[in-house]
Amino acid sequence: MSAILSADALNDFITPGVACIKPVETLPTAAPTAPAESSLEHEVILDGAPGSQSQSGSAAPAQISLTDCLACSGCVTSAEAVLVSLQSHNEVLSVLDEAPALHVVTDGGGQVTVEGLQNPSSKLFVVSVSPQTRASLAAACGNDTTEQQAGHMIEQLFMGEHGLRGGGKHGNGFTWVLDTNTAREACLVLGSDEVLGGGMKQPKPKDDSNKPATPPILTSSCPGWVCYAEKTHPYVLPHLSRVKSPQALMGTLLKTTLSRKLGISPERIWHLAIMPCFDKKLEASREELTDAVWKTEDGQPGMGVRDVDCVITTKEIFMLVASRGIDFFSIPNVASPVQQPPFPDPTIQRFLFPSNAKKQSRSAGTSGGNLHFILHDVQSRNPDSRIETVRGRNADVVEYKVVDSTGKTVFFEAARYYGFRNIQNLVRKLKPQTGSRLPGSAKRPAGKGLKFKYVEVMACPGGCTNGGGQVKVDDQIIIDRKGFEAKPGPQEQKAWLAEVDEAYFSADEPESELEKANNGGLDGTICGISPSNIRDTLVHWSSITGIDLYRLAYTSYREVISDVGKEITDTERVVQIAGKIGGGW
């Protein structure tokens, strides 16, 4: 279901527990003599015991890993299965073929209008692409293809005549192809302000779920980690960062700005996100990430229209092109000749389409650089300080300190925990300890077991370039291109990940001496990002939409209670699924 871990991550496999249910595909050996039951067959495992008998004999014990359990409240629910299955390359093609697309046009005076509104089924198509996706596709192309060149190929696919516009019922394409790196920069500034104070105002608490995060603050941009915390460790939720992920922030920015500026309803703006992770599909389905949160016209809330309508993963790009008979590798790796129309707001236009693409720093890692940015923000606030790094028990655990020139004064402590083996160790340290029954004893509050003020948490070992939705070395398309005679093993996968990471940093430039010392500039930039410009843009966004920034840029989390072992009727299940189509896990 949720394939965010690689198959060779053996340290993340677990033993099936009580009421753990995993669907098992059962193929009949002969034509049935009686009508088969229509219910889904399952292999039920209790306390790791062997499963039940199937028609073909003894079924092998199910092998359960956290891959199966991330999108699960004890088992993979029907509602979640529906939500994820609705988001696929088939949905992209189906929506494109529904009706002629809306077109954004600009008159001589710079006024932006929309054509085609008379057809109620017509939509405005927008796609945002993650840098990890571009890196994975660049590695698949080979021949030293850079991330930027892979990005041009994606632009050509979604906008150009060599791509989706060349086929389909209406020859529809996407109006804008956006880079989620721009939203990432806003998330970095907001996240640093959340941890260090100052800058943007924090969300206004309406109830317990909307309270600001409690230190130590944990990254919340990884949906696999968030889902795991909500379903298994609710005591962690107060520590999760309230800042939206780049995918979610981009979705809110597009839906709010375009609907206000173009005078069209949010449901007529169709936003596709291309991500390295299957769990991003679940993130897009959250109730907290719909127009029900931000839309208020005449006091009426929104209808639960998603900020991100559909998520497909990197490897699903190849399914998309195959469905249209397109050879992805033959698409030109130069900028698309189709000009994107100007965004209907000049300030947002400059934010979404910067003149100079930001360089990915190798020291920031491949998961967005949340911790990297905060460390250098701390360093910029403490002159003559330096960052010390301490390697943990494995490569996916690293501790950091910002200290003075003597190393005696510690300004800030943080850490990085990647992979679920390490995450389980982290949540154990956060769990409140039950106090002794002796008089005067007290239990330890949650979070007191950690010395860190911030922890960057990612579910995938190695980070987001190793996401479950990325192209793998044992995918048939890579086997064919590389000419492997046998199925690639762990060593080949390790070498493949190195190629993806190299593509991710292919636009990297050597840092200047000043950047090496402080990774900031005299103009107030941090890691090449101007926090003041980001904050001004966010304030402008709030002003043109008339929506408070805390409703636009922040989110909340909630405990998810398992329904395993509970009697749920078919009617209740249908109601549950229908209620979650607009949001929720």
C-alpha cells in the first residue's frame, strides 16, 4: 500500500501482531464449480502464527513490514485504499479528456482573463514537480543528464506538442508547470521562525489541535512519518511542526490565489503534484488540506475541495507516457517552446518563477534541508559560532551543535533521524514515562527525554531521493536501459541511489569562503534564501486573498483510532469512504 521503504531495508521489517490483516492475492487453479464469493480474501495473522488455508493449499505466512502498515490504522482500511487508488496516471488522463481545458489569456494592458468558462466541466490544469522526481528521471535518462534537463523534459511532457497535448480527446495540456522548490523555501523560513522565534506570527490556537508545536519540534513534511505518529504514537503530535509541507503549501497558494485573481471556483483549478513518495497521496487527502479550512465567502465554508487534487509518483510518469504512446526518453531536454502565461499576480509570479534557480547544497541533504537551514539561521544570529557534527549509531542518525569559537557555549542542539528503525528509537525517547507509585514521585513529561530543540525526521533511509515512488534499479525500464543480465541486487541499488543523488546536486556550485564560514550573505540571505523577501511575499499572499496567514500556511494533526476488530457494516463503510473523499486519512 504505502511503499515508502525500499525492499532491501531489512531492518525495518516487523513481526505481524494481533489482528494484523494483509490482503493476499489468491489465484484459482481451476474453474470454480460454484459461484465464488465476492468478498476480498485475506490472510489473517495472529501473533505471527501461520495463516489460514487457501484454495491452492497451505498459504505461506505473510511477511509484514512497515511498508504495509504506514497507511493503516491496524490494517489497510477500505477508505484509504479508495483514496489512494483514485490518484493515478489513469485519473490524470481521465480528467484531461473530460472537456476542453480552460485557457488563461492576457490582453495588451496586462489584464489576465480565463476563456472556456461556459463549459462547466472545463478545468485549469496546473502541475508542481519535486526536485527528487527530476533527479530520479535524470538518472533514468543517463548520459549525465542533469536535474534541470529532466525538468525541461517534464515541461515538454505536460505543456509541449511532444507530450500530452499531442493526444487525448481534446489535446489538453497544463497551463503552468511549477517547481516545488519555491514552496520549500517558504517552508524553510516558516519552520525556522517556528523553532527559533521571531519572523512570522504563529498560528492562533482555536483548540488543542491548533496549538503551536511544543519543543522539541519535529519535522512534519514527511507524510509517512506523520501517518505513523497519528496512528501509533499520539503523544508525539504536540511536537510536530505546524508548517505545511511544500506540496501542501503550493496547493494552497495555487487554489487561493488563482480562485481569487481569476474569479473562478477552486474546484475548476486542477492541481497535480509529482512526488517521490506514495504517502503524498494520503497527505493530499487530508481534511486539513482542503478549501474547507481557508475558504469563507459570506460566512459559508468551502466544500472540501482538495488543495492538491491528484498525486502521482516518479515511476508513474512512465505509466502516463505509455498510456499515450509517448517515449519519455525521446522528449527534448530543452526548455519547452510553449510559453507559460504570466501568473495573475506579479509578486506571486516572481516568487513562483525566480530569475535564478536556487542551488541544492550537498550539506543540506536530499530531503529539503529543513535542519540545514535552521542550523545556519542559528549561526547567523550568533556571530563567530560554528556547527559541530556528531555521527550517530548509523549513517541515518546525526547530531548537530551550534557552539561558540571555543566550543564551550552551546547555542543550539538538533538531530536528524531517517528510517523507521531510528524513528522508533526517537519516539521511545519522547514517550512520557509512567511515574513510580511511591509517594512524591512523578512521571516524565513527553519530550523531556531529548536534549534537542529540533529533529528532522524522514521515513525513508537515506532521505527523499530514496522514496518508494522513485524509479528503482530493478524496475524493468532501468534493467533494459542499463543492460543488466540478471536482476540487480542491493549493491546495484546502492550505486543507483548514488546516481540519483548526484543528479539531485547536479546544479550545485562551489560555495564561496563566506558561505563556507556562515552559509549566508551580507545581504541577510541564509543558504541563498532571503527570509525577508519570503516573509513579504507571504504577507502579500495573505492580503490579496483576505485570509489570515495561519490558515494558509499552517496545519494541524489528530490521533487516528484503529477500527481493527470492530464490527463495521457495509453501509457504515460506504458512509466512511464517502465522508473521506474530500479529505481525511
